[in-house]
Amino acid sequence: MVEHVVFDENDVKDNKVIAALSYLGLLVLVPLLAKKDSPFCQFHAKQGLVLLIAWVIIGAVAVIPFLGWIIGIIGSIFLFVCFIMGLVNALSGQAGELPLIGQYSSLFNL
């Protein structure tokens, strides 16, 4: 289930582009470290960090012949959809959890 969180309007307006960096691989470090005072950026940074970790796991599984390849293809398609959803959410000023994996962002208390 996707949970939508409401943030301060000025925080969202000022930090949309920085929050969008959260979904671009290692660029997740920019909002994570540079915008510690922005709850909106931190929300998306944690979502992006979970997405990055999921990409690494899927990449590792995908090297296993046959079953790993299938899981890699399906997982990559799913993670690409999550990437698009997260990017669109950040740029539109919304904060919705990514499906299935977004719930794990609460594990990061950064």
C-alpha cells in the first residue's frame, strides 16, 4: 500500500529538484548529506537509498544462470517502474512510498 505524507509547502517548493536526485543511483548522497534540514529531501533520499540497494541485490542475483536471469529481468522492470514513480513524485512535490520496497526506508534513521 502506498502511503502519502504531507510536508511543508516551502520545503517542497525549494527542494523538488534536489529530492529528485535521490533516484539517480549514487546521487542519492547529495540530498542525503546536503539537505539534512529538509524532511522532504530526507524522505526521498531514504526511498532512493532503498531503491539503490534493491538494484544492487537484483544485479547480484541476475548473474546466476537461468533462474537468476529471470528474476533479474522481472526485478529490473519492477525497479525501473519504481524509479519513474519516485522521480515523478519528487518533481511534482509529492511524497508517496515506492511499492513493496518503500516501506524499508524507515529502517534508515539518518
